[in-house]
Amino acid sequence: MKLVIFGATGMVGAGVLREALAARDVEAVLSVGRRSCGVAHPKLRELLLSELFDFAAVEDQLTGHDACIWAVGISSVGLDEAAYAKVTEELTLTWARALLRLNPGLSFCYCSALGAGGRSMWARVRQRVEGSLRAMPFRHAGAVRPGFIRPGPGIRSRTRAYQAGLVLLSPLFVFVPLLLRALPGLFTTSERLGRAMLRVVEGRADRFILESADINRIGG
């Protein structure tokens, strides 16, 4: 499988990238983003764009892929719906449609969030993205809604509040097996999340929306 990953500089994307590079059935990975992910690997190639909405000039580098994993996300704190939707909805769907046009039969996995089924502004935007992706003619598609994620070694969150929470809670991470059994609907790891997203694009998921418990089950 030849895979495209968006958001490999973030916590979720970095975990997916690590699992993809270790997977035997992943032949090659293209990381697309504004900044380098800082990883060197024989399977990995990077495409750096200063403006993610402007990629017409590099479309020739976006063909020949089997799947895409989307892990780009921003916080809704301090943003109105239009500003939040600009990245969360418009950017996601612009790339999804372009990649599907350039790669017929593409599979796609979208990283949403726990609570995306709610009524808040950010949840409504996420629901629109999930619905639009579900309606597209991908070979396989799905959306993951992770809760709290324990990142793998060396992986950090770029969201300051989340990273601060990770530091405070780090003593509890010795109990990860217990947390996964006791709180599967709220807690997962970057390893399980990465594997679950890969299994979505491989056609091995049994539903479109994967909540945290589904992520732990499928990515276990």
C-alpha cells in the first residue's frame, strides 16, 4: 500500500506515521504538510507546502497512492464557526476530493474527535466533514473519534493545554493496560489509534464511525 499522511507533525499524525513505517504491507509513505516531520526512513518522502490550499502545481506528485490518512486538526477555542470550518472542513474536503480525483479507488481515514456526535459548534463542523467523506466514492473510508490519547515515546502534542495534561498524568501511564480495560471508551494510545486508522484504509473496520472503544478493539 502506498499511503499519504497529513498532519505527521502532530501527535496523532506522528503516531500514525510510526505505525505505517513499521507495517510490512505499507510500501511507501508520502507526508504532506507545511513543516518537516523530522523523520528519516527509506519508505518516507515529504512534500512541504507553504500554503496547503494551493497545490495545483504539485498534483503530479499526488498520483499513484492507495490511501490517505488525515490527522490535521486545530482547536476551536477562540474561533467562530467560519474560522474553525476553514481548516477542519474546507481544507479536509478540498484535499479529499482532489486525491480521489487523482487516485480513483482511494481509501480515506479521517481523525475526528470524541464528542463529535454532539451539538456544539465544533461537533457540528466535524459531523459535516464525516458526512461528506462518507458520501464520497472511496474504496474504504472511516472516521475515528479518539478520546484521551497516551502518545508513544518521543511523541508530543502541539496543543499546549493537552501537553500540559499529558505531563501531569504521566505517572498514570504505567497503568495503561488497566486504563484500556477500565476506560476503553475514553482512553487509547497512539499505537492503537495508528493501527486502527491503517486498518480502516485496509478495509478491516466494521463500521464507518469508530469511537474510542472501537479504536481499541480494532487497533489492539
